[in-house]
Amino acid sequence: MAYQRDIKQVWSNGVNHISPTHQNRFILEPGKWSDYDPFLFLAEDWFHKGSFDVHPHRGIETVTYVLSGKLEHFDNKTHTQDVLEGGDAQWMTAGRGVIHKEDPAEGEVVHSLQLWVNLPSEHKMTEPRYQNLRSANMPVREEEGARIIVFSGSSAGVRAETKNFVPVTMVEFNMEPGVTVKQDLPGSYNGFLYVLDGEGQFGRDKMAAGKEKVLLLGSAEGNAESELEITAVSRLRVLLYAGEPLREPIVARGPFVMNTQEQIVQAYEDYRNGKFV
């Protein structure tokens, strides 16, 4: 029988006013590496065109989920411009280095979530890769009163084809009041939930939480399989992110996340010397 997950901690964070065109909220704040491993941080952003300029990354993957608006993306690898709309996501592997820009289309306000996933040391310098996950093509698990979208990993046998260097389950639950669903997870995974809308009860102890709350899953280490139970009190929309921890040293500066200070210095030198092409 699968180990029943509980909820270790619940919190919410306020909105930061970055500029007249950009507000954000850190759902997972950077720096708590061991608590969230393999995740580095999760930011919720509301932004207009011109909020972000061209910038580099190395050593990470970014998972951008557009909740509303039209987001244009350009990078120095494919030299093409993609547009992500509400319900679409992009899984970008920065690897050894990319330079890109994410900008709302003219007249649009984009509401998005961006997760940073750490890359294992052996894949820090892998070739960059982009996977656009279109809403229309997303695998969906249908239960009575529940629609469960699988961005990565699986849910009750419904599996996404998304390629991962670190095993990650990303699932969105859309549930009617009174409905209960169970999500299977390897016992070794760390994970957390973010409530986008509504109210629910979560985990073995039926922890109550509503909109904008973050719920950190309790450990199931030592168990091969685990299970998380979710019950909708009102109409509920909630995201689950869970993944295999790396337990590796982390040195982060700006847009680069590596294992040593020397590797960070090298990343800045490579960027300045035009080696991110």
C-alpha cells in the first residue's frame, strides 16, 4: 500500500511591485535549496511588454506556464519566435548556455508561473533544448468531477512525453466541490502544491488551504511509492510540482546555477566572450 503523504508546511507570500509594468510573487523563494531540491524557486509574474530584456542562463531548466495573455519567446539557438498562450507551457533546458527573451505581445498583460529546476552536475553543460507544451495537446486524466492535466511525469497511468533530466511530475487539478482524487508519486520525491483558485483539503491530515497558499509535502523517504489525497471544498484549481532531489552543492549567481564558485566565474567569462552561441 502506498504511503499517504501529509503536508509539512503551509504559507503564502505577498506581491512585489518591481516596476510600473511588472509585479511578482515568489511562491518558492530562492536560497532554500535543500528544502525544495531539485527546485530552485517558483515565481508568479504579471508583466507588460518591455519588463524583461535579453538575458542568459546556464545550469538550469526553466518551466514557464502561461496562465493568461500571449507571451512571445525568442532565443539565440533556434532563432525563431514562439508565442505561448493561456494554458501553454515551455520547458527550456538552458544547459551550457542560452540567451533569450520572454516578452508579452503588444497590448497584452501576461500572468505566468516560472519554475527553475536544477540540473544534475553531469548535465549542467548539456546542449540546450526547448519543449513547447501546447494546451490542446496536453495529456489529460478524466475523473468524475475532475480534469487533471499532466505537463510532466504521470497521474494514475496518464503520462506526458515531456523529457526530463531530473524526474519531475507537474500536474494541474481542476475539481468540482466534494470531489476527491489521489495522485501517485515516488516516495523519494520532494514536492509542493500551489492553489490557483478555490479551497481544498490536502494530504493525510486533510490540511485546509485556499487561493494563493503554498503547501510543502511531507517526506515519504524510505517508501517506494506514495500517494497524495486532494479534496475540493469549493471549485478547486491547484498545481502540483514534485521531483527527485539531487543532493548536490549549489552555487547560484544571477541567471547561472552551478556546483562551484569557479564554474560561476567561468559562466560569466563565457558569456562575456560570446560563447553562448
